[in-house]
Amino acid sequence: MVHSPITPSRSALTAFSPIQLERMAYAGSRIRECYRALTKGGLNIVGEVLRGQGTFYEFEHYPKDDVFDPDTHCQYYYHAHRADAVEHGHFHTFIRQPGMPEGVSPIAHDGKEAWPTGEQALTHLVAVSMDAYGFPIALFTTNRWVTAEAWYRAEDIIAMLDRFHIDHAFPSWPVNIWLSNLPILFRPQVEWLLRERDRKVTQWRKAHPDVDVYEDRRLEVISRLPIDVETQMREVAAALRKQ
């Protein structure tokens, strides 16, 4: 895992307009509403994704065959594959090429490993680490080989973030609302993570010039930040009051 001592601070929110901050605040309210409805029924986000899926196996995707919105071309799945006393598993979120802004394309690359192309090209946005109680505890980015994606520049992915939306009820309406709104509430963190990802990849390439950085198994999780919904909502509210 690669870390950096520089992380977003509360002051990062001052770079966002009142309209953007209002959107973050509204996203937080939607997330809270999902928690309220699920908790009232004795349910949680992770339990909803795993419901009816049988035995939970490491590395398997849940739900099976992933969740895909044919209108937005957005996709996600949940799984676990690391021995971690805190993390139960994590969501991986994606956008496929037909859902991307016109003219955006992966970086040029001449490595031996084939990348998905055309309408099959997809980019990983951000991963969401979950605890055993079904709450998010961190956001992180990964190397290309982890998700078999095509590699897009951080700034291009940032331009796609507003397009991530799962607008149907499979496997759970509250889960899809929750996951669609999480990157909105944590927009400053997601932007930082993606830029830090690209910075670390460049740094790694310079340190290991004889290895394809995108396939290097030594580089898996590239950037990571802890998150807390209630803390973020308080800081967004404070930033709005200062506008």
C-alpha cells in the first residue's frame, strides 16, 4: 500500500461553490435516510447486498454478475479479499465507456496485458471500505490490474464523477441510493484520492522503470483515506455557513 502524508483538510471545502456544497449536503441527507430506513428494519448496507447470495466467499463478486445500470452505464460490486480486523469488505464502482463524456479515452499504453476497449472499456472510480456493521470507513483507489480496467487520467475520471448513478432497485433500492450519493458527499476526498493515485503511479514508474507499473502486483492499493459520514456532513454544513 502506498501512502502520502498530505491529505485533504477542512479548508478543501472552501474551494467548492455554494451550489456544490448544497449538493453535498443533500447527498448526506439521502445517505442518512437510507440508514434510517434500513436500521428501522434491522438491516444494513452490506447485509442488503449479500441477502439471498448464499455463502460469502472471498474474491467472489456480490451480487453475482455485479450491479449494472443500462441507462447510465454505471456498475459496482462488493467483495472481500484481505485479512483485515476492521474491514469486512469493499465496494468497487465503475463507469463504462458509453456513459463517459464524449471524447474521453484511456491513456496510450503498449504493455503486454490487453486492456478492455471500445464499449467494453471501463474505469474504476473509487472503492468504499465497509466495516462489519455495514458502514463505510474508508475510500481508496487501486492499480489497474486489480479491477481489469482501462486506465483513464485522474482529471478525466473527476469529470465523470457526477455521472455515477444506479437508478434501479436491484439488489436494493436503499443501497443504490446510498452508493450513488456517497461520492457526492465525499467529492473533495475522491478528487484528492484520484490525483494522488496518478502522482503515486508516476513516482512508482520512475522508481521501477523496468516493470509495467499498471501490472505490478507490488502496487495494489494506491491511495486511501478514512471517512465518516456524520463528520463530513458537519464540515459541509460549517462550510455552507461561511459562504
